Amino acid sequence: MDAGLIAPVVIIAFMVVRTALAELRTPGAARATWAFIRDPAAAAAAAVPVAAVLVSGSRAVLAWGLLAGSLTGHLVHQVRSPGP
């Protein structure tokens, strides 16, 4: 396994486990956490970093791009529709 691939995979696994634990505590929390996927503007903002790294073709860079894309989409969604 590429050494540059370990860090983003661990961070993504942490996010998945955190979402699962939140869902166990409060049903529906996962849907609220990942709501940015259904927001068109946030999804478009998330696609920009992913598309930017697709040109390189490296698996490690792609993993970092997916992580950056998901975090960017989440932030854009939070700015567009702030919760209580």
C-alpha cells in the first residue's frame, strides 16, 4: 500500500465510524451529516477538487481529492443552510 494513501483512508474511516456512532445515538443524524450530497451547489463545489486531482491519476492523490471534495461540499452546505 502506498504510504501516501494511509492518511486519507484513516481519516475517511474515522468519518464513517463517527457518522455510525452518531446515528446509533440519534437516529437520523447520518442523514443530516451527509445532507450536502443532495445539495446541488455543495455537490458541485465538492466535484471541483475531485476533478482537479483526476488529472494526476495517482491513487494517493485521488484519495486526498475525495477527502477534500467531501469536506468542501460539507462546508458549502453548512454555509448555505446553517442549522440551529
